Amino acid sequence: MGTTFREATVRFPVDAVTTEDLVERVEALLPAISERALQVERDRQIASETVAAIKAARLNRVMQPIAWGGFGLDIEVFFEISWRLASACGSTGWVYSVAAMQNWEMGVQPHAVQADFYAKPDVLSCSAFNPRGASVAPAEDGWMLSGRWQYASGCLHADWAKLGVMISGTATMGLMLVPRDDFEIEDTWHVSGLRGTGSHDIVITEPIFVPGHRFMPSNVERGDKAVVLGSYGAPLQSIGPWGVVTPVIGMAQGALNAYENYTRDRLTAFSGKPVSNMAGAQMRIAEAGAQIDAARALARSTIREIIDRGNASEPFSDEFRVRIRRDQAYIVNLCYDATMLICRAAGAGSLFETNPIQRFMRDVHAASMQIVSNWDEQAESYGRVRMGLEPNSQTW
């Protein structure tokens, strides 16, 4: 499907907007994004028409600081956009979420690195956090960087990459901001789910110079005085996972939507009876819908509590922090179970690649494998704190 007038021609002003305004813009894009989803998977990258449409609707600027041309809104608005995009195309929602969350992260960085990052309008970025493949050496006024980083979702459309590093001889971890001209992309993302995210490897073979101000330590002080958003009063580990948890809700919703549409006209193989009249199909819709609604409600309430505490400058206790991580992992569990319930009921016809049900199933399965969504780890850590012990998850 070609780019519509509404998608690419209409330019929205960068001014005060409401959540309702932005949701309306998202809803207008969903039919075309849904129609492109199969081709996105075949191409293993997000459609350029979709990227242009998201920029035209200013959705990429939701959590971008006002000082740099963004709306400066908080994560609750991002949440409402992200899950809706993922309900049309899981890969599109995933890439949008990752890039939008990095705009949030830039909001607490020093002016010098923000100026570099936002020099180009409508900037997009990717990230690869695992520092084990990186080689970092100090240099005058900066660093020399080389290595390989996996899982760089959205790298094919990115202007910058944020690459995880660990400074040798110290316990300091962080990200180095690297422009697109300074890294190569190796085509490695041949996978079963989230194929369209283009989460290839980023490779820097010969060491490149990274100016000192483009190193962003992971322990950066939250709550920058220039930023007044409630979520900036929270630890990074409480916010970052929403970038990969939120789109899973949308994928599960997309699977349910596809099942309902598919089932309305479906007939049983032997008797030719309408499946829509069968109690089993109706009960699957009810149960899966309740699970997805519960996941969405839990996400909204947890996000609201994070923002409220941040606005009030209340401390984030260990118990609250591990509860946030527990909730995030449990949300993914609910959405995974709902999606698998739907797919078991969909029949063999849903296995064809033209049926979106099987794509949402594979996308949810892939998304659930993120380390931040590991239920066992987060559940244990939460239980330990409740028993008076120290948390032990890798990210809390």
C-alpha cells in the first residue's frame, strides 16, 4: 500500500498536544501499518513509509525534550502510543518503543551530548547495551572504541547508536553515542520472531574516536533541573524496561483483534458450522481479553505510581523498585499466555504467513525472551526483598 496523504503530507505543529490528540494520530496510521506488516517481515526492516508517517505525526517527539523541539511528555503518553502501534505490527511497535525510550534517556544527559544528538531534526537512534564485545581505550579528550554489539533494533533507520561499554579497570558502565557514519551493520538478524525490527549486529572494526562528552555513564544523576517530568525522579532500571514491555501488550491485542476478525466468518472443517457460534471460541476471546486488559491496567497503574512518586520527590525504596520489575515481567507473562491461548484456538488456517495471528504469536514469543522480562529472576528478587533479603536480579 502506498503512502497516504494523511500519513506523509500533513505536518503537525510542534506545540502543546493532549494524549487524545496523539492517540488520534496513531489510530489514523494503524490501517496502513497493519497492511504493511507482512512485507515488513519479509523485508526484515520497518517500511520507510511507516518511518515517514511516524515523523510526520510527530510521534517520535513525544518524550523528546521541549528545548530540542519535542513535546516533553512523560512515559504514560508514550505507553498509549506504543502498544497501539504494536497492535498493528509488532516489529514497528518495538522499534518505535526502543527509539522513543532513548529520547527519554537523552533528557537527563548534559547539554553537549544533547546538542550533538538533536542537531538533525527528527533524529532516530538504536542501541545495543551488552558491553562484552566492546574494546575501550582512553584517548586525549575522549575514547577509542571498537567491537561488536548484538540486537541493535532499528539500526537500519538510525542516525545514532548508543553502544554499551565497560571502562577497563573500573566498575563504570555506560553508553557511548556513535554517529551512523562511524559504524557498520552486519546482517545477522535471521530469526523466528520480530523479524522486521532489523536487530542486526553493529560492528566497529578499526578503533574510532569518541569525544569524552559522548560517554553517558549508567549512574547519571536523575532529575535534571531542566526536566520536570515525574519519571525523571525514578531510577533508570525502573523506566527503561517499559520500552520492551509496552509493545508486548500491543502484540497480544493485535493477536486478539486478528482472531476475532478471522473467527467471525470461519466455518468448521467438517460440519460447516460457524465457529463464531461455538462457546469455546467465545470463551477464548473472553479469557484472552481479560488477561490483556489486566496487563494494560497493571501497566497504567504502575506507570502512574512511578510518575506520582517522581513528582513528589518520594524515595524509590528497594521494595518498590523490585515490585516495578515484578510487574513488568508479569505483564509480559499475561500477554504471552493470552496470545498462546488465542493461537491454540485459531486452527491450522492461522499458520499461513498471510494470517497475522501466527506473526503475532512469533513476535510475542521473541519479545518475551528479553532479559528484563525474565519472570523467574524478577519474581525471586521480589520475594527476597519481601523476606528481608537483598534483591539479586541483574536489573532492578
